[in-house]
Amino acid sequence: MSLAALAAGLGAGLAVIGAGLGIGRLAASAMEAIGRQPEATGDIRTTMIIAAALVEGVTLFALVICFILAGK
């Protein structure tokens, strides 16, 4: 049982680290795009928010799976 909890903790940590890196790269690319083309700020921001929500959704799914597997 303790190995399952350890695996769930490691899996949750990796999921959060991956999401943080992904959203960080997403925001950096969006800021660069806004700097290059300021008139497209609204479209870029909307696309960035949608992509960030998708990344967070996948991360939440991974965390739920980790905790479900830890409970078994």
C-alpha cells in the first residue's frame, strides 16, 4: 500500500511540473507574439486562455487518476 501512495505522489508531482512547464511556455510564446503583433492581442489572449484550460484539464485528470490508484 505504501508503494501505491508513493507512486501516486510521484505521479501527481510530475503532472503538476509538466503542467507548469507547459503553461509557462504557452505564456512566453503568447507574450512574444503580442510583442511582435500588438494589434492581435485579443485573439492571442483568447487562444492562450483556451490552451491553458486544456492543459489544466489534462493535469486535473492525471491527478484524479493518481489518487484513485493510490486508494486501491
